[in-house]
Amino acid sequence: MHGAVAELIRTDARHETAVETALGGALQHIVTDDEAAARAAIEMLKKRQAGRATFLPLDVIRPRRLDEGDRRAAQAEAGFVGVAAELVECDARYADIVGNLLGQVIVAERLEQANRIAARLHYRYRIVTLDGDVVHPGGSMSGGSRLKQAVNLLGRGRQLEELAQEIAAAEASRDAARKVAEDRAREAAEASRRIEELRGLAERMRLDEQRLLAEREQFAQEEKRLEAAGAALDAEAASLAAERSRLDDERSRLKERLSGLAEEERRLQEAVREAEELRQRSQSEKEKIQAALTERKIAIARLEQDLQSLDEQAARLRGETARLNGEKRQIAAALEQNAAEAERAGAEWNEQREKLNGLLIRKGELSGAIELRRAERTERLQEIEREEEAAKESRLVLKQAEDALKETEIRANRADVELDNLLRKLGEEYEMSFEWAKAHYAPPEDVAKARQQAGELRRRIGALGEVNLGAIEEYAQVSERYRFLTEQRQDLLEAKEKLHRLIREMDEEMARRFRTTFEEIRRNFRAVFARLFGGGQADLILAEPDRPLDTGIEIVAQPPGKKLQNLQLLSGGERSLTAIALLFAILHVKPLPFCVLDEVEAALDEANVARYVNYLREVAEQTQFIVVTHRKETMEAADVLYGVTMEESGVSKLVSVRLDEREDETVGASA
């Protein structure tokens, strides 16, 4: 087994559709060494019930070739691409297989050109277009849209090679991109590490700032306590005005310190803002710092409000100075104690002030480090941008080079194809090789004149015409085929006429029988309607009397006391009784042995049910009825009753009663 034909031949993408269409199911034919191998394979398929296959033994398949005269005639027409066997490549041992399958198949560019070539060759060969349209021997054509296939059988190998090349290119591009991504990842990791360091530094600064704010809050509380004590002492003893003045001076100094702290707060806020510019990606930390700043502003506003309250309290206590003169000895001792506490508080304040200055110096150093890191980060970002720009320029240059290479390859392929066409044309038309022509003929000095002379010679050769040696045999074959087709056509026409005549006779017989049956049903319908309604009249009318086989039938009825009208205008009970009358009329014309009625009298009143039951008893003499009903009147007229009960849940039971036997027993008992 050598494999399927599709696996053993190759062709270019331009000819794939044409060659695949020309081969058709032969693409799946299997090539074998000899007939014995083919027989063994067929026997194996039979034993295993594995389906059918076509085998091509190499030792018996012989190639088929296009007649040389027909080939020249086809080449003379525009749009001729070549013989299909010459458009595929295969090993030399499969040449006979290809010649047998494609040796007499011509490939043209478009369907119109294929039609001209087929007419030139008298429709004796199969011609396939590049789009897959086919002109068969004899002139029939096949074509249309082709189903979209993921992979063509014939182009599978070529597409696999192209996909392998694309995969290799994609893998190379992926490796390069992966390397660039790894470099970028390392740079991003380094930048992230630096950002984390800066973020940790900023976190430490934030903690220091919170600690300073807590200490400031303690100082503020101490200041409020001292100011409250001084204000109370000043209000209680008017004689201690000097002490009160001192306390006022202390309060002024504290205010100045508060102003200094506010200025320090502004500087801290400016430093925080600069730190925030470095931490643009850390929004949550920014919100925390902003919340802390808001709290400090609230604390400052609270201090200012407390100072204002102290001023108001001092004004109120001045009015009470006269009342507190008797207590000034006790207050003097308290003042001495407060003075000592104020002195101790001042010493603590100076110590905290020195610590704050140290922290500010540390903060300045950290700010310098941050600025240095920021400069390094900016420089690194600029370096990355420069590298990306250089890479972009390199990719652009590479793409331009690839485009130029691809264009050069296309031009080279075109030149090779043109050279192959010229060499093939030199061998086919002039029956000489390039080396022989170069050795025996010098290049023409005037190429245009040489082409003109060659065209004139071709015109003269074409004017000579072609000699068709098989014209007599071909004429005999065509004449025989024409005679056969003429006889077949005459037979078909006669058969057609007979069929039409038979159809007319059948239509006439059917129309006659329809009219007879319709009249009988119509007559019986009138009588039954009057019986069931107790009077009135009804009729059946053909909508198109001239076309009995296609006509519709209208039912008109006139119950007693009403005017004649269409069935659709009657009430529900009247329509039901009319339909029952029509059913009984049909049964009179064509009695049936068996009939089932399913609640046909459900819409009738008691009087109409009684008439319906009486008439049903009459018709029951010739037709057996099974009636499904819930009406008692209908049940009373039945011979046998069948009912279904459910004494237990989910268990049905059938009950039957023969009313005719009960009646006989009743009559006997009475006698």
C-alpha cells in the first residue's frame, strides 16, 4: 500500500482547487503495488465489514494523454492553463497513475474560456477552471459556490509546511517578546522594590508625624490647664495683677509658640504634599495623611475656640475680684505652687522643642533622599523610553527589510514562473530546448520585428486550418447518438400524451362519480335535516360547479322559524345538529360497519337530543356505533353501557351493563 492519491501528489495553491475538482473522489483512491495487493485489501474490507475503497494497481494502470492536435487547439484559445497531469508533482513511479487520472483533463482560467475550449474540442474532454467549475464531455456543466473547508485534501501538505514555518516564526517572536518581557519584569521589580522602600520611608515619616502631633496635643492640653489656672487666680485676687500680667505674658508666649507650631504645621504639610507627589500610586496612604491633617486643623480650631473661651472667662472673673479678696492668702500659696509647675512645664517644653528640631532635621534628610530617589527613577524611566524608542525603530527597520525581502522573493518567483512558461512554450510550440536554440539561433537584433514576423507566421499557420482525421468516425457516432436521442424523445412525447389522456379520463370519471355521490348526499342531507330539526330545510352548494374536483362545499341551513343562512351564522347547538345530519346523510349513501361518536350531542338541548337518539337507533340497524357521552338520554338508548370507576385511589375498574338483557328479564318477570 503506497497511500491515497491525495498523499502522493502535490501542486501549487493556484491549481489546488482545479486539480482537486478534477480528481473528485479519486483523491481517496489507494495506490497499490499490483492487483494481488488490491484483491487482498478488498477481501480484508469484506471480512471486517469496513466499507468500500477503490485501488489503483501500479502494474496495470496506464496513462491517458491528450491528442497532440487537440492540445494545440486548446493552447490556441485564451485562458488555457495546461493539462492537469502537468500541473501536479509526484514521484516518477506514480506518473502513470497521474496520467490515467488527469492526462485528459484540461485546466482553464474561467468558465467562459472553458466553454470556448470545449467547443473547439467538440466537447470530447473534461475541462476544469481554477475556481472549480467543470465542463463535462458532451457539454454539461457543474459549478457554483464551494463549501468552506478548513483544510483541502490536496493542499494539506503545503499548508502544514506553511504552518510549521509560521509556528517557527511565532516561536522566535514569542522568545524575543518573552526576553523583553523578562527584562521589563526585572526592571518593574526593581522599581517596585524602590517604591516599597520609599513607601516604608514615608510610613515612618507618617508615624513620626503622628507622634509629634500627639506630643503637641499633650502640650496643648497642658497649656489649657495652665491658662485655666492663671485665669482663675487672676479672677480670684485683684491684688495679684502682676501675677496675672505675668500669666498673660505667658499666654502670649504660648500663643506665639502656637503660631510657631502652626507655621511648623504648614511646613510639615508642605513636606507631606511633596511626599504625596512621590506616592501617587498609594491613594489609601494619601487619604490617611489627609485625615490626619484634617484632625490637626480641627484641633487647632478647638484650641482657638478654647482661647476665646478663656478670654471670656477672664472677663467674667474680673467682676468677681472683690468677692475673692479674703482668699488671697490661700491663693498666694497656690500661686507659688503653680509658678513651680509653670517653670517645670517650661523646661519640659524646651526639651520637647529640641526633640522636634531633631525630628525636623531628620525629616529634611529623608526629603533629600526622596528627591535623590525621584531623580534616579526619572532617569531610569527616560532610559526605558529611549530603549523602547530604539526597539521600535529596530522593529520598523526589520519590518522594512522583511517587506523588501518578500517583494524580492515575489519578483524572483514571478521571474521563475515566466521563465518556466517560456521554456515550456519553446519546447511545446517549437519542439526545441533552450540550449539547442541558443546554439543554432543567434538572438534577434530587432525583437519587435522578430515578434511581428512570428505573429505573421502563426496567422498563416492558423489560416491553414486543422485536419480532423477522426471526423468521419465522429460524425457516425454523433449521427447514431442523434438518431437514438430522437427516438427516445419521440417515445417520451408519446408517453407524455398517453399520460395526459389517461389523467383526463380519470378526472372525468372522478368528476362524474363526485357529482353522483354529491347529489345523493345532498338529497339525504335535506331529509335527515328535516327529521332532526323537526322541520326547516338545508342544502349543500358547490362553490365552483364547473370545477368539481377543486370546488369547495358550502352548507346553508334554515331551522324552523328562522331564515336561510350560512352554517357559520347558526348557534353552537344548531351547528352540531347540522353536522350530525350531514354525517347521517353520508352513512345513508355509503353505510359503514363501524362508527365512533365522541360527545357529538354535548351542545344539544333535551328535545334535540331525543330526536338525535331516535334517529341514531334507526341508523344502528346497518351500522354499529360506539358513542362516548355524558347525556342520560343517549345512555338510555344504548344496548350496552361501559363505565370506568375508581373505588380505590389510582386503581381503575371497568363496569359494563347490557340493557337489552335487563329489558328481556323485566318482560319475563312481568309475564
